[in-house]
Amino acid sequence: MSSEPILTLTNVAKSFGGLQVLSDVNFELKPGEILGLVGPNGSGKTSVINLISGVHQPEAGSIRFDGAEIQRLTPHARVKLGINRSFQVPKCFISMSVRENIEVAAHFSGHNADIPAILDDIGLTGMEATPAASLTANQQKMLDLGRALATGPKLLLVDEIGAGLNPAELTGIADLLKRIAARGISMIVVEHLMEFLNKLTSRVIVLSAGKIIFEGSLEDASHDPEVVTAFFGGAA
Amino acid sequence: SAPSVIKIGTLYAGSGNFAVASQAQYKGLQFWAKRVNAEGGVYVKAFNKKIPVKIVAYDDQSSTSTATTLYNQLITQDKVDLVVSDFGSVLTSVAIPLAKEHKMLLIDPTGSSAGFFKEKTDYLADVSIPSSAVWPMPLAKFLEQEHIKKIGIIYGSNDFDGSQADTLKAEFKKIGVTPVFDHAVPTGERNYTVLLHSAAAAHPQALIELGYLPNDVAFLKSLKSSGLHFPFVFTIFPGQFKQLMEKNVGADALKYTYSYPAPPMIKYEKVNLGMNTDQFVTAWGKTHKGAEPNFVNAGGYNAGILMAKAMGTSPKFTQLGMHQALLDMSGKITTVVGAYKLSPTGAQLGQRLPIAQFQPQKDGSLKTVVVYPDSHKTGNAIYPSPAG
Amino acid sequence: MRESWFKRARAGLITAAVLALVFSLAPNVYNNSSLLFMMMTYIVLSQGLNLLYGFTGYLPFGYVGFFGTGAYATALLVMKLHLPIGLAIAAGPIASMIVALVLGPLLRLSGAYFSIANLAASQILFIVIGNPNLQDITGGPYGVKIDEVYNPTASYAAMVVLVVVVTLIATFFRRSRFGQGLKAMADDPVSAEMSAIPVVRMRLLAWLTSAAVAGLAGALYAWNLSVFYPDAVFTLEISVFAIVFALFGGVGTVLGPIIGAGLLYALYNAIGISEPQYFQLIYGVLIVGLVMFLPEGILSLLTRRGINVF
Amino acid sequence: MQALLEYAIVGGVLYGIFFGLVAVGLNLIFGVMRIINLAHGEFVILGGFGAYWVSHSLGLNPLWGLPLAALGAVVIGFPLYYAVVPGLQRSRDPEMLSFILFFGLAQIIDAIISLGFGPDQRSLPDEALGGGTISVLGQAFPDSWWVAAGVSVLAILGLWLYLTRTRLGFATRAIMANRDEAYATGISVDKVSAIAFIIGLALAGAAGVFVPYLQGSVGPGIGNSLTTTSFAILIIGSLGNPVGTLFGGLVFGVGSMLMQTFYASWSDLVPYVLLVVIVLVRPQGLFGKAVRHA
Amino acid sequence: MSALLEVDKVEAGYGAVQVLWGCDMVVNKGETVLLLGVNGAGKTTLLRTLVGLQPCRGGTIRLAGEDVTGLGPDARIRRGMAYMSELGVFPTLSIAENLRLGAYGSSNAEARTRAEAMYEMFPALAPKRRHAAGSLSGGQRKMLGLAKALMSGAEMIFMDEPSSGLAPVFVSQVIETLKGVIGGGTSLLIAEQNIAFLELADRGYLMDHGKMAVSGTRAELESSDAVRRAYFGVGAEG
Ligand SMILES: Nc1ncnc2c1ncn2[C@@H]1O[C@H](COP(=O)(O)OP(=O)(O)OP(=O)(O)O)[C@@H](O)[C@H]1O
Ligand SMILES: Nc1ncnc2c1ncn2[C@@H]1O[C@H](COP(=O)(O)OP(=O)(O)OP(=O)(O)O)[C@@H](O)[C@H]1O
Ligand SMILES: [Mg+2]
Ligand SMILES: [Mg+2]
């Protein structure tokens, strides 16, 4: 595995209707690495994922993936290059069954996905025929992840998949993400639950009000006064 | 052998754009049927006896696609003996190829589009109103006679109004007149206020509005409420539906307006087929609770008597035979709607409508004064019309 | 495992064959061929609309615009350039696809905004084509007349072929990955992009296909009618009927629009012929009643019992 | 030229305000219940015939058609709402289903009007609304236009106040924004929607009272074009916002009148071209708010 | 202590699928009850049924002794219930309007004071009060939803995962806030997965496949094997 970064963001900026949501975002991701992305609510984490996955276009800066600039590409083109994501608010194909949700992604990405294995990963084995509409919110999030896995990603962007799960379930997800990473898939994981992140990675980036205020180990972050005030609060 | 009943197929519009006129035409046809049946039916020469008539009618809702299937239904399922088309060019248009295909003579009371009559045919006869290519001739002549040269025209974007405007403009051109104001408006136009203002800015001596009935209502109402005044205003429908227009726009808005007066407003006393105008009005009143018939009622009735005459003279009871009979009558007959003159292409060239003006009387009523041509003239035009 | 190509298409092939048979033989039993022709036209239009609405969720309120464009393209090529009718008919769908391409940006809109913008677009086409200023090009309000090529038998046969073709296209939409991708886009376009579905391109493809179907239907209609005014091929009634028929049968399926159009159009005529005086009233009451008692369309009678409708 | 321009603009403003009223009821019903009321134009016409009846049979001023429209909206709207709307809402795709249902309803109303009043147009006497003219910028317009525009502004303003200043109105907007959440907030969704439905019909009927003045006459066949124009206007202004609809009406009115002054035969194009251009530039309409998708 | 909410053998579901199978539950006045259960156990469904958003197919629900089973959500909320859904806000209305709707039954003055308290509690919302709720980030929406529920001033508030998706700094704030609410005598029924909420609870229920598997005081729950299994996983840290 080369140590060339698989993903590089350089001076990325984004605003919505006059509100500067991200400014001067710079970071790199090595192949196979898991990066934690944390920050208070509304700090811009989802926006970073939206920019990398192509849901939104950056106003400035560049995004390089696997050696090529991608910020002009459509989202589906980026999926074909190997970028995929889950959504904070689940977005399944609700008129389809669980299985179809995954099949569709596998087919269009041209990836020869092992669907039973994916169903097993996301804990929906036995529910192949269930309509996605009748899954719980958390199950839908898992299905979202399954859909992403079915495209054979090299970089997976995971947006708050642990929200609303109990510790036992969180442990299960952490194990799953580790297994996925072990297949050589790089990951950016957005999460608020520190114990959960701690199981996955030691490197985090902390966003606050659209700027990176910290980059380093999780341990150091929890001692950084700026991070503590912005993110952990008194509970740190 | 002789059929027990002669089936006449027709369509009418129970709703939609053409409902008013279409139902009027249908009533006229029904009126005729009732009368012949009261006399034991229509005399058919081929069988040398009277046979009762039966009208088979469907509602096309003013829709051409519905009309297509229903014409076909009349021809192929009901196997009617004659087809009478629905009112107007739009609902007649789809029947023309069908009639030709099935070799049926299409009796066309009111489909007057010049486009229908381009080539010779045995299967089309416009019987009750003149082809729109000749309809406006008297108006052009009258304006020429009165030396009115500054003319404004507002017309609807449809075949009926458009071809009249074209004919009119072509006639003007011959005498070197170009309209000072010339605008087509959408057929659905119901708001003439602003348009009237623009027209006034061109200071025409005469303003001619060519539209359908609702257009004329809206136009005259807008004119009245705008406070504008033109020395000469012409619209089509007051001459055909005077009562309705008086009710709708008020006598006040109609005064001094010019129109084509149609029977029963003008009278054809000497007819050689069917009733004359007075008889028609009286008879109609008897069967319709005293109501006065309008022009389209007369048109429907007229279609009936011409068909009857064709059946009564054609030696063979065939479509071609009846068409020939209709052609043979051309130029020899005058009916309640005037002289009848059929061209080989099926166009109606007789029955030109005169020009009349609605002149207010002392008691506030409006008198229809025919001002052109001289043969029908009952008074002089008041031109320019007094303001206020 | 996915079934073979033939297995997936079987239901469609059977449906198409049945339709072809029924409409080829029907004129022998019931020779009001205009009615049968119109019924096929509405089956085609409802199905064409279904291709777009049933699979992408975009309801083209102005679907008649493509129909009218096809009709006019054909009629004008015959009238002005005296093209042979076959060529002129081929131009119908091409013209409507060109219009669809120009209107492509409307697909950026969603829901009601799309429907009504599309309606506006069809009105624009109508007003432009029927405008007296363009009389020399389009015939304007005077309409068109191509009765020299009038051929009810041949145009009827062509419409039977079109019914078959459209049924097969719908089968493809219903049973292929392409159609599944369209449904995914309808559910959630962002997620669809994340499934590597080229959303914009596929939506445009569905749009063009649907437009071409209407254009071809219009071309054949023009041929069958041969004398008509702009109104006859641009009236909104055609859109509304196609939508009502398709929805009534059940969109997103192949059979729904066929059954919906066949049944409601037959009823429409049955009432019109048997009860002309109260035509509109009865038809209205019937439609309201059907919706209230069968709110999910005819096919819901089956789906409610868990039967997967083709 | 100058005078013509001024005349077209003043006329367009009056006409446009009136069309704001024609469209606003549709907006309310569509915004709250997601019902595509294809019978909207027919309800407008019913209002027109109501005014005609009041004026011809009862000999009253046609303006009595306004309270009659309100009364009619309650009498028709209340049972109609409970007969069809809750059922529609329970179905899988209420928006589309309403399309068919209200198409059928439009047929019924059209038929009833035709059977009851016959197919011809009816007009109302000008004198009833003044019969004179009022001038602004030296441009005279009939009294009836001013009355129509005045009533329209008041009605739309009233609706706006209702939606923004009253509890019921606020609840109405909440239902437009998210029906499920409205239930969860304790709003009596059915009651509030029924009221909105009735108000929507009443506004349509009220607009109908003036149709004979601004359109010359009222007849059974014009429902379709009123419905489509209304849809165009409400989308120009954006869903759910009565002030937006008023603005949409103004854009339509002034646009049409200017076009009529200079290129009369193309004036029909105005609402449609405006609509297409506006939604392509601002996909949520002039007054709409965008929301995020991821 | 008297029972405020009594749930007796409640059954509910979606279409052909039954989800709740005879749930019994009591919430006393001023009490905070935690509702636990794995993904898909039926917590959300139960809360929706209690507030009337989901039809109750069997059993009874009583609020302060009155049978409310047959009432619609509006009537129940008028009687003193409030519900915070998992994700719901009014996306096209502004933050301020969303809050005002939270206090739908209250007077303007009251709503204003409460809203100010909410902006203080959730400072992230204050600068956006005129913005559409639809533009908020996931966590901001959650805050708004919570604030909306608290605006009601209801006696009995149901909360569906109030802390999920919130940054730690806000989670602790929410807990502090809720302590204040509880102090004011409000009863809470909270479906929540964050262990930190255990410190708020007087009692709790564990749901499993639509049934009440375990119930008891906080201490009892903490020591229940079933809870430990479901909540922390077998052999996981305690
Ligand atoms: N709209 C629906 N239609 C059909 N089934 C549904 C629907 N919503 C939920 N279900 C089913 O009901 C069951 C209970 O779901 P519910 O949302 O109540 O669980 P939950 O305990 O809240 O889970 P979570 O922790 O994921 O929020 C699940 O099996 C789910 O699949
Ligand atoms: N499409 C949009 N329109 C308007 N504002 C937006 C949009 N997308 C994001 N924002 C704003 O940008 C800011 C950052 O949002 P983002 O969703 O990236 O936050 P986040 O860090 O993911 O928060 P959370 O942890 O709550 O999910 C927020 O203030 C949000 O309101
Ligand atoms: Mg986020
Ligand atoms: Mg839940």
C-alpha cells in the first residue's frame, strides 16, 4: 500500500445563502486510515461529507481523490471512483425491499457485490424481502451503509451512524467498521460518541463553526481547551 | 325496399366552447323533424312515399376527438341515412375525411371554413351559412360605399374569425385601404379594455371586432364600461343572437352597433322552400313556449328542409343521388335563411348577410335597421354614431 | 439469482400479443374503428405517461404538448414538403424529442412545480403553433389538412403496432435494472446518485422516451384524422384523460394504464352513446365514485390481496 | 405611447390583483391538503352564477354574491371535505388521487351548471357596481374593476392576516409544512384543514362574483382555463403564500396587458412564459423557501 | 404518588404487521421513566400510540384517570401530553415559528417567555430564529425538536431519543435542562439509548419484541441481567 494520501482537501470553503459553513478546510487521509470528524452540532461535519461525496460543490479549494481532482465530478462518477457515504438522516429507497436497495447500488456501480455478506454485515439477514419503509430509523441507517458497501468503495464516509444506538449495538457497529477498514477501505467517521470513536481510531479532526480547530489524537483533543469548550463542554 | 324510418345522424355539444350554438342548431333540426313527422314523414322519391324521420344524436362535448368516434358510430353502427355535422368548422372538420372514406354525404349546416372547399367532392354540402371566404363581402362593400377608410380590426385567432379578417383585408387592399389597427387576439380573450384603448389611439373611423359569441359579449361590455367612443363599431353575433346579446350586454351597449342581421331579424318573405321568416317565427314560438328563434335555429331547420327536398327529388335514395339533387337545386331556391347556392366543392355561396345597425328608439328599444345592400335596405345608417 | 431475459419479459410479451390480437380482430366485431383507434391512442398515451410518472415520479401535466408536436411535425412535413407519410411519421417522435430536450431543464423542478411548468410549456407550444402570425409556417389557426394521405386502415394498423411497442417498452421499464434505477431515483435522487445511478442522464432518457411515445402517437393520430385544428391535438383534455386513465389503472405497472385507459375510455363512450343527455354528469359521478371506493386504482383489487401485479 | 403604457400598467395591476383572488383559494387548498383541485375553475364559475342568480332572480346587488359564496362554500365544502379528503389522505398518493377525483367533480359541477342554467353566458349590469369610471394617472377604468381589485386585496390581505396572525391560520401553515408533525403538536388537523378547504372554496366563489365584470360574462365552459391560469399564478408566486399569489397575479396581469397592448395575439403566452422562466430561475417560486436535501 | 399515565395491554401495528403485543406501563406524577430496548423493539411505536399518532388496536390508555384511548392526538395534547418525535420539525417554518407551535395551546406571552428560555438553553438556535428549520443541521433539528416539546409546558412529555446526534457538550446541557423540568413536576417518558440518561430516571422499562420484558427502579434495571444483555451486550463493560 502506498502512503500517498488517498484524499486531500485543500482550502475548501462553502457557504449557504451568505452563511459561511466551511472555510479553509485542509486535511489528508491515508489509504486504510480511519479519521474521526467531530465538532458541535452545526459545525459543518455533514457539509464536509457532502462536498467530498459531491452532493454539494465547494466554492473554493480542491478535493483530490486517488491522485485526481474530483470536485467537478458528479456524485455518481465519484461513486464509481470509489467514494461512498451513509446519511445522517437515512435515505433509503423506501418503495423497495431491503434486497433491492442493495442490488440497485451493486448493479449501477458495476461492483460484483456479495449481497448475503453485506446483509449479514448490516444485520438485516432474513429481512431481504422487508420493504425499506417498514424498517426503524436505525435499520434504515444500516441499510444505507449496506447500499454504500455494495458499490465497493475505497473511501467510506460515515455520518453519525451510532446516534440512537445502545452501547451493545455501538460495539457491534464499531466492530463492523473495523472489519470494513481491515479490507483496506479508508474511512471518515463523523460521530459524537467518544467511546465509540475511541474504538475505531486515534486520529481526529475537530470542526467548530466551519473551521478546523484541532487535528491530532483523540486523547490530546480531550485536553485541548478550545475543543473542550466547543465540543465536550463541562462533561469532558 | 323502403326503410320504415329515415335515420338522420348528428352530434351536438352538451358542454364546452360550442355548446350554445351547437344546441341551437340541434334544436332547429329537431324542430324540422317534428314538423315533417307530424305530416307523416318526409317524401322520398325513390320509394315514392312518405317515411318518418328519426334523429340519432350524440353529445360530443365540443371535443373533436369525441366527435370523431361519434361520427364514426353514426355511420358504422347506427348506419344512418344522412349525417348532419355539428355546429361550426372545428366540429365539422373531423367529419369530412370520415364521410369521404365511408362515401357518406356530409350535410354541413355551419362549418364554413374556406379550407374545406378547396377541391371538388361529392360528399360535402355547406347548406346554411356562407363560406367564410364570402361572408364579409357585404361589410367591405358597405364601408367602401360610406367612404370609411380608417379601419381598425380585432379578430380571434381561429379559422372562423381569421378567414373573415383575411377576406376583409383582401377586399380593402383592392381599394387601397390598409387597416390603421389590426390585431389578432387569442380565441379565449375575454378582456378587451386595454386593447380598446390601443385601438382608440389609432383613431379609426370604424372598429370591427370579429370573434365568437363570448368575445363579442366581452368586447361590447368592455367598450361600454371603458367610456370610449368609436364612430362605427361592428361585431358579428348581435345580428344572430340579438335577444341573448341584449340580455347579456344591455341595449345601451348595443346601440348604433352594426352587425350582420340574420333571419329572423331580416325577413325573407318570398321563399320557395319551407316556411318564410314570419311563418318560421310563429311556428317556432308555438312549439317553444313563445320563444323567438335565432339564426342558428333557422340554420338547423334549413338543413332539414334541404335534405327533405333532396330526398324528394333524387330518383335514387343514395348518397350520390342526394348530393346531385342538392347541386341541382343550387341557384333556384330561397329559404328562410336566404338564397341557396352550392358550389361543386361544397361551399355555400348564397345567403349573403346584409349589414344592419341597431338604432335606439324613443321608447329605449333597439330597432334593427338594414342599411346595406339596397335590396334589403330599411333605413339609413347613422354615421358617425352620436357619443354618450 | 436473476431470472433469464425471456422469463422477465414473458408477461410483457403475452400482454403485447393479447393486445395485438384484440385490436386486430376487434374491427370485425365492432366496426367503429375511430373508437377503437382512440382507445389505442389513449392506451399508448397513458402508458407513455406511465413511463415517466410511474417510474420517475414526474407527472407531466402538459404531456399533450408532445402529442401535438408529433401530430404537427407529421402533418406539416406532408403538407409543406410532401414527404411520404412513413418518413413524416418518423419525424413525429423526433420532433417531440427535440422539444423534450429543449424542455430538459424543467426536470430540475420537483413535484407540482414540474407538473405545472410542463403544462405551461404545452400551452406555449399550442399558442405558438396556432398563432396567426405563423400562418405561413404552421397553418396557424387554420389548422392542417392532409387528406391526400388519409388512410384509416393503415393508420389503424400502425397504431396497433405502436400499442405493442409501448407495451414492450413498459415491460422493459418494469422488469429491467434500468427501471429499478428509475424507481430508486424517484424515491431519493441523492441516494440514487450514491448508488452510482447517473440520475440526470437516466431521467432525461425516460423523459425522451416518454416524449417520443407521445410524439409517435400524435403522428399516427394526425394521419388518422388528416384534417384538424391546433386545438384538436393540443387540448389539455388529452393530458387530463391520459393522467386520469393511467392513475386509475395503477401507475408503475404495465397493466395498469392499459386497463385504466381501456376501461374508462370504453365507459366514456358507452355513456356518451347510451345516455348522451346526462353524459358529463354520469361520467363525473362515476369517476368520483370509483376513486372513493377504489382509491388505489383498479389493480389495487389485486395488490391488496398480496398479488404482485405486472 | 406613454399613455398606452400607463393604461396597460394600471389595467394590468387591477386585472392582476383580481387574478390573485382567483388563484388564492387554489393555493390554500393545494398547500394545506396537497389536493390538486381540478374543479377550482368550476367553483369560481359557481360564484359567478350565484351572483347572477342573486341579481336576476332576487333583484339584489350582485355583491350579495359574496356572502352567498361564503355560505355556499360552507354548505358544499363541509360535507365535501369529510366525504373525500380524509379518505384521500389515507391513500398512498393523495396528491395524484385528488387529481382524478376532482377531475370527476369538475365534470359533475359543469354538468349541473349546464343543466341548471343552460350553456350560454350570463353577464351582470355595470350599474350595480357604480357604472362610472375612476381614473388613476389619468387612466380611466370602470368602477367594477376597482371594486373587484379592492375586494380582492381585502380578501387576500384577510387571508394573509388569518394565516399569520391567528392561531388557526398558524396551525394551517404548520399543516402545510409537515402534516405528521402537526398532529404530533396537538393541532386538530382535520378541523383546521376543513376550515382551510371551505375558505379556499369561498375565495374561489368570491372571485367568481367579479368574473362577469372582468371577463364580460360567465359561462359553464371557462372553468378549465381559469384552473390552469390559477395554477400558473400560484406557482409563480410559490405554494402556500397568499401574498406570493397576489404578486403572481400582478406579474400575470401586468404582463398580459402590456403584451396585449403591443403584441395582442401573443398575450396568451404571458402567464406560461413567465411561469417557466421564473421557476427555472427560482425553482421554489418567487416567495418560496428552499430546504436542504442531505 | 398517583399514576398519571396508565397503559393497559396496548396493541398496535402497521397494516398487517403487529408491533406492540399487550404493553402495560405506569408513569406517576412527576416521575421520569426510561424506555429501553434494542433497535426495532417498538419504543417509537409505543410512544406514537400513547400520544395518538398510531391507532390503538387493543387495550386502554388513561391520562390522570381519564380514558383517552379513543381520542385523537389533538385532544390528548390538550389534556396535557406532549411528544418529541425522532426527527420532526416544520421545515418551511422558521425556528421561532416552530417554537411557537410547540406551545400551541398557550398564550402568546407565555410562549414568548418560554421561547426565550429555550434560546438560552440552546444558544445555537438563537441566531437562526428567523431561518427555515429545514436548513438546520441534524443535531440542530434535534435541539429544535426538544425545545419544541419543552415549549408545551405539558404535564406528561414523551421523548424519542432526545440526545441522539447531539455533541457531548449539548448532551450534558440537555440532561441539566431536563433535571430542571423534572424539578418542576413534569412527568417524562424517555426512549433513550444514552446511558447518561439513567441518572435522570426513577424507573424504567425494557421492551423486547413489542412486549415489556423487564420493569423496575433504576437500581433494579442496572442490575438486571436482561437489561445488561440487551443494553450492554453479553460480557460487555458495565
Ligand atoms: N411505518 C412502518 N410500517 C411498517 N412497520 C414499521 C413502521 N415503522 C416501524 N415498523 C416496524 O415496527 C417495529 C418497531 O419499530 P419502532 O420504530 O417502534 O422501534 P424502536 O424501538 O423505536 O427502534 P429504534 O431504536 O430503531 O428507534 C420494527 O420491527 C419496524 O420494522
Ligand atoms: N443546504 C443548506 N442550506 C442552508 N444551510 C445549510 C445547508 N446545509 C448546511 N447548512 C448550515 O450549515 C451549517 C453546518 O451544517 P452541517 O449539517 O454540516 O453541520 P453538522 O456539523 O453536520 O451538524 P450535526 O452534528 O448537527 O449534524 C449549519 O448551520 C446548517 O444550518
Ligand atoms: Mg451532520
Ligand atoms: Mg425509535
